[in-house]
Amino acid sequence: MATVPLNAFKTVTADLTTTLTNIYTAPAGVSSIVLMAQIANVSASAATATFVHFNGTRSTELIKDFAIPGKDAASATTGKLVLESGQVIRASASSNSTMKLTLSILESANE
């Protein structure tokens, strides 16, 4: 059995597409805290983004079809977001090749 560090910081990045996609899943035996979630619009035109917390049975949009001007960025959370084991962050954009997501995450082993 692999040993999980008590605390581990991670950075997760993703290019968003028009399909709502799983970006990060809290591992088994771990509680994760999303410290920062930034979505950057790397295109010249405005586009929208959706950022979702999924707990296995229910999806909750933190932002939905949120407009971000071209060459600008927005925070998908206004504070920290706690994920229990198995919970998922999902995200999408209104068009491909426009949005990039960066998550800063603290994973803590459940003891």
C-alpha cells in the first residue's frame, strides 16, 4: 500500500473544451482544498466558462456560462473549496482553444 503524504500541494492545469470534463478528483483517503481556481481566456474574443463541483450524485455550478473578456482572467471561486474523497471538479468553455484553467490544491491525508 502506497503511503500518502500528510499534506501535499499540487497544481493542476487544463485546456478547457466545449465538453464538461473532469479536471480533478480528490483521491481516496484524501481531503482536498482548492486554494485557487483561475480561468484565463487566451483568445482575443470574449468567451464563457462553467466550473462545477460534483459530489458523485449532484452537480453544483460555482460559475455557469460566466463571460470572460478576451486576454483576461477570472477566479472560479471566491474562497477555498473543500473536496472530500471522490468528489470532482469539472469545467468547460463556450468554445475550444479559448480557456485555460489553473487549480492550486492542498491534499491532506485523512487519518
